[in-house]
Amino acid sequence: MTADAIARLDRFVTEHLDQEVEFLRQVVRVPSDNPSGNCAPHAAATVPLLEALGFTVEQHPVPADLVKAVGMVSATNLIVRHRFGPGPTIALNAHGDVVPPGEGWTVDPYGGVVRDDALYGRGAAVSKSDFATYAYALLALKSLGEPLAGTVELHLTYDEETGGEIGPKWLIEQGLTKPDLAICASFAHSVVVAHNGCLHLEVKVRGKIAHAALPHTGRDALEAATAILNALYAYRKGLSATTSSVNGITHPTLVVGLIKGGVNTNVVPDLVTLRLDRRMVPEEDAAKAEQALRDVIARAAATLPGITVEVTRVLLAKPLAPLPGSDRLAGVLAVEAERLLGHPVPQVGVPLYTDARHYAEAGIPTVLFGAGPKTILEAGAHGADEHVRISDLEAATKAVAAGLYRLMA
């Protein structure tokens, strides 16, 4: 029975692939850049596309004050629920907000152009493709007409590019969903079971302004910031000694990605601002990692007379580590993906961070799997000519549908 059902699922996806591609083209054609983060119009445009597939769509606008607090303009999260029967609830989450297109495109980034077995456009790979993957996987399951044990929910959210605080996290905190398992957007040639965490700190170094002809009358904030930078870079050298046991993840990293300061060439600078990016491997404790970084800055600042230093946390995204139950979820998807792609599909970690962590932080076993190539670079994600291969879209949709069937049959 299982083999016959999975063959029928595969057949349904193949027979509806043209419609799935067209659905994705329509999703890509509506801009949803974040920043600026005016994403409610994209959600509004997606609702009729989902309703045309026969789904009932819940719209959950995020309150304006919360939207503003994360630096966005508008966001409406969408939920589609289909109950097959008593059993676990499995959430499928993809985000519709995207980074701005930037330069270097050879096609219209919002044209939904199809060429050479690929669909091009901003968000085509990350992660509007999985709006289509998950919707058509659910359609395929419904087409079986079988009583399965469980409920499938589509969570289509809009703030992954700013941290996910008003996307999955908000849905869970508001009690709008309580899934038992979660699958989040990713690529088709591996199942992601863990990812790094990320800490952003802003460091304001304050001195005293003075004329460049009389520098001794001031306190040079840039000179002080340089001392702090030297301490940070010395600390960074030791991070490679902390290694992760997760395949695909190496060691923690630290980058000073932004420096601002100074008034003019002929003025002793009185304020310099640094922005730090500290990536944490899954085995690290986020609070301890943050405290260690603050201690490095404090020790350097203590040697700088007349200088004050203010450290503010801008972002803390905790690492994703496997929870009990995620191994079965990952194993089922890996087996199905391998069947469809014809090569081993590893279970790996990735050095970036995603919305998936919010499900895991709520105690929900979570993995990442969806439509896309082997690497972010190959997809052009966050770069010019971002695209998803239609063959990967088809394989991922079949794998998700078959994986869900095995979990609920």
C-alpha cells in the first residue's frame, strides 16, 4: 500500500508540475523586499493563489508596533491547515520576504523568467520556492483521499531577513499554532539538522571632540576603537580551537562588519560605532558566548582613560541543535530525496541561521528541507540571477509529500 501511495504522489506532482511552476512565477513576481519590509501586499497577493488551489487561508496581520520594532513596514503571516485525521501536527514553514535584488541581473528579478530548466527571480530559491513545494506536496497528499494520522499546516511568514521574531516565533507565542514537528525551507540535496547561532553587538566608543591642531585637548574615539578592534581580533584567533561535531559546521567566527565615526578630517573623532557578527556553533551556549565577547571589550576599554564604551545587543539568534524526534523526520526526508535524486542525501549542519530555530526553541523537533541546489552559491541566493531548477522543485515536492505520507500513514 505504501509503495502504491507514494507512486501516486509522485505521479500527481509530475502531472501538476506546470501549474506548480506557474504558481511560483506568480509568487516571485510580487516584490517583498526586506528592507524596506513592506510585506503585507505580498501576503495579500498570495492568498488568492492558495485559495485557487482549494485551501482555506488564515491571515494574521502582525501589530504595527511589533512590525516597527523589527524595522519593517508591514507583515501578515498566513496559515493553511488540513486535518487528515487524529495524530501529530506537522508545520511546513517558508518565508516570503527577500533581500533587495541588487545589481548584476541578466533578467528582471521580478519577472519569474523560466529558461534552461530553471526559474529566475528574487526569492526563487530563498525561499518562495517552498511556498510552491509545500503547497503542492499538501495538494498531492489530499489527492490520495486516504485517512492519514495527522494535520499538515503551511506557515508562510515574512520576516526571516530580520530575524523571524514576528514570523514563526510570533505565531507560536500567540497560540496560533502548536505543531509537533516542523520542516522549514531549505535545499533538496541535503537535510539540514543543525545550524549556527548568530549574535550581533553594537559597540559605541565615545571620546572627546577637539580641533585637529590641538589633538591633546580631546580623547580620540577612533584610537580607542582601534585598541578594542585589536583585542577583538586577538580573541578571534582562539575561536578556531572550538570545533563542532556537526557535519558541515567548523568553528565559531567573529566579523567586524561595520564601522562608522568621525566628524571631519580636521576633527578628533568623539564617537566611533562598531557592529560585530559572532557566529556560534550548535554546541555553544549563546549567553556564555555573548558574555565572553563583552568581557573582551570591557577589558580593552578599561585601559583607555577618558573613553566610555556602550555595548548593545542588536540580534541574538540561538543555534539550532537536533531535538529528540528530529532524527526520524530527517531520516524519512533523506531516504525519499535520495530515491528521487539518485544519490546520497546527507544530514548536515550549515553555518548560517534561519527561522527554524524558533520552532526548536519551542521544543518542536525541526529540520530544514525544500527546493534548491546543493549550495547557496549555486542558487545565486542573495545574489544576482537567483534561481531554482525546476527538476529540484519537482524532486523536493515529491520528497516532502512522500515524507509526510510515511510520517502519517
